Amino acid sequence: MFTSVRRCTGDLACEVLILTCFGDLLPDRQLYLGMGTMIVKETIRSWKDVSAPGDTCRRFGDTPIRVPLPGRSIPRLFHTVSREFGFSNRLKSILISIYLLELVGASAITTLGCVACTLLQIEWGLSAPLWFAGYLFVYNADRLQLDPADRLNTPLRFSWERRLRGCRIALVWISAVVLGMWPVLTGRFWLLFPLAFAAGLLCFYSRPIPGAGFRLKDLPYLKSLLAPAAIAIVLVPWPALESGNVPRQRECLVFSWIFLILTINALIFDYRDIVGDRLNGTKTIPAGLGHRRTRGLLILLSAALVFVSIALSWLRLAGPFMPGTLTFGCAVLLWSLRRRAPPALLSLLADSLLFLPAIGEWLR
């Protein structure tokens, strides 16, 4: 339908292409583009200037863009794509809602925790419901507080926030009930206090802590490491200690492996949000390093992840396909950064990395 975008400063062309695909689903199409209405108007005007049929190369400033179906409106193009691929607006709306309500993220974290316990030969059945419900509770409760940077960093989520607010509140209550009832049903009453403390503390990730006047994400350069460290501790040391295993070499190795996967995932999201974080004064590692040096850091972390995966495979803790599976996933992620993938696609690829260890273990 349209060719790929050439190098585009500010991810303008990427956002335009995402607008093309999802424009009809957004309450306010201009709101979706975080760069503002002027960019949308100028872009659409540059498309309308093309009179020749077919794919024609236009320039937006110094950026060459392949223009899809000149002369046609964005909604008509969206319906054409939907008709060709057999997707209705309703189905697309359901899929977007599932992703934005963090159901995919909760499934990814739970799957990653199950893989970690499988490598350590630990029972994960008692912990999996708490992982899933805890992720849903913390992230949906956090999303109820709008961040000033969301309009620019995550325009799709920002534009859907009103229609999903009721579902978020329902998920918060359901997950809170699970977090409260599951320890009681499994006879682990001692978990109630630490779960309540951790869930309450992490709810102040995007909202100011009462009396302190700052958010957890405002801690300089720790935003990129706080969530990976907290989740890795919950996925590895907690079930290990609960099963009576004192952390040893293999537990430390698996913890490092999980932490690397989660850190790469978090840095991808912070890489996506560099522009908005800089404008709002949020000090993250990618915001300080910039795009080029952050890509270099991600290359180093990916190499370390592959090395640890090889070590796990050599120690017979992981299957022989695990290093190759994660190498492929890291290569795709790095390629998407190099090609300036749209924010929505970049987010989906980052979350897909969390599912790859399960695929590698399944191929064992």
C-alpha cells in the first residue's frame, strides 16, 4: 500500500504512517500526532499537492517521504487497508484496547517469570496469579494519573484515555481483589503486608508522593532501572526464597539474565520518549545520552544478554535455542531503532522481547 519511510528527523513520517492506519479509531486525529496540529496540516497539504497517480516521492523539509495514494483522504486509505487485510474497525479497536489496558504486558511479565522458575526448577503456579494481578494493578492505577509528557510520548494511549478509564478502574479493583484473596487462599498470609506496601509505593510512579512533592520517575536516571529491578526481584529471588532455595550462582545468573531483558525493554520505551522527557525535564538514561549513544548502549546490553544466554545454555539451565532466539529478537529491535520505527510498533516489539524466552524454552 505504501513504501517504507526514509530517514525522518523527529519521527514525523512514522507518526503520519501510524495515523494513516489508525486514524479512524482516534477521537481526535490531530491530537494523536504529538508534534501538534501544524505538522498534520503541513503534511496533508504536501500530500494534496501531488497530482500524479501512484507512489510519488515528496519532500517534507529535507526529508524524502513516499506518499501513499496521493489525492485520497486518510480515512479512505484506512478503510482500504482494513478491507484488504480483513480487519474491521471494531476488531482493531478491541486489539488496541487489550494492549493499552496492559493485558499484553501482564501476560509477558507472567510468562517471563514462569520461564525463570522453570530454569531454576521452582514451582511457579502459586506466584503467577500475583505477578499478573500485580502488574495490572500497578500499571493501570498509574495510568489513571495523566502524565504531562503522555500527549507527546504516547499519543495513541493519550487519545484513548477517556474511553478506557472505566475499564482501567474495573481492572484495578479486580486485580486488587486477587492480590488480597490469593495469599489467603494459598495460606500465605504474610504476603499481604509486603504486597500492599509495594503496590502502594509503585502507584506513585507517575503521581506525586504526598508530602514529598516528587514522583518516583523524577529520580534522576533511575527511571530506566527502577521498574526492571523491582520486577526482576519479584520474578526470581522471591519465588526462590519462598521455595527454600538460598540464592546461589545459578539464581544470580538467572536474575542477571531477567534483569538484562527487562532493562533492554525499559530503555526501548525511554528511547521512544526522549523528546517528551527532555521537554518535561524527566532525566532518563536515553534522554541524557541521546539517540545515537543510547543505541550503542543497547547494542552492549544485547551482547551481554546473548552472552548470558549462552552461559545458561552451556550450564544446561536453558535450551540450545535460547541464545539464537534472543539474538534474533535483539537484532530486530536494534534494526527497528535504526530504521526509526513508529512509536506504536516500537512498543509492540519491545514487549515481544519478553515473550521470546518462552519460545526458546518451548523449542528445547
